Amino acid sequence: MSIDVNVTRNPDRRRYEASVGETTVAGFIDYQETSELIVLTHTEVDPTFEGRGVGGALARAALDDIRERGLKALVICPFIISWLRNHPEYRDLLYNAAPSRVSD
């Protein structure tokens, strides 16, 4: 059962935060940032919200933000690595990915 999740970047805490309702933080992704890339280090979802789409919403929002900012992502978080296996549309953002062999 999916829920309405709002994801924002909190640069003071160096994390993307998923909120449900007005104040409830349902999960977050910790990151480190350089001038060229963002390292996604850890994802955590509150047990109350597990299995309800919070982790996926976090991953998608973080990667969309990285794309909009013209940066690359270095993903070391096991959850996001696993999520990316089912979302190849984000492969171009990966700092450590081999170039695609598919031609247009």
C-alpha cells in the first residue's frame, strides 16, 4: 500500500528526507557532496513506513535532484544499488557506471 510521500533535500543535515503528513519524517538518505558528485551513503526508513513506497520515493527524488543539478551520483548504499537494478533510466547519472553499449 503506497502513501503520499514528500521528499526534500536538507543540506544542513546532508540528507534527503521523506515526510508523510506535515511533520512526520518517514525516512532519509544520507549523502556527501562535492562540486562534481553526490555520494549516496545510507538509506533508512522508519519501520512504521516500510513496504509503503518511502524508500523508492526517496531514491527517485534524490536521483532526480542530482540530475537537475547537473551532478553525478556515486552510490554506495545497498538499498539504492538494488533499486537501480529496476530503474535503468537513472544509469546515466552514475559516476562509477560503465558507458552504455547501446547505440541510438
